[in-house]
Amino acid sequence: MKQIIVVIGLALCSCGRESSPEGRMQIRTEHLQASLDSLKIQNKAILDSLNSIRQELRLMRKTAD
């Protein structure tokens, strides 16, 4: 009887997201989505900085003429 309880307990413990291929794929997808979101934010910040630099260069060219 104790063995059956132990086997059932171990079976329940091994049913987490990390134990199945679908669960691992879902975890991997969540990590990739978070990384992609972070890269989008960084890309937007870089583009904003580039636009500011372009505006400053245009003003410098106008004042130099």
C-alpha cells in the first residue's frame, strides 16, 4: 500500500510544465516572447535617438549655410 502511495505521489510530482515537451515548449516560447518584447523596446529607443541626432544635424547644416 505504501508503495502505491509513493508511486502515485511521484507521478503527481512529475506532472509539472517542465516535464512534458509541450510544457517546455511553452516555457521556451514565453522566454522568447519576453526577449522579443525587450528588443522591440530597445529598438524604439535607438530609433528615437537616431531621429534626435538627425534633427540636430539638420539644424547644424542650416546654421552653417
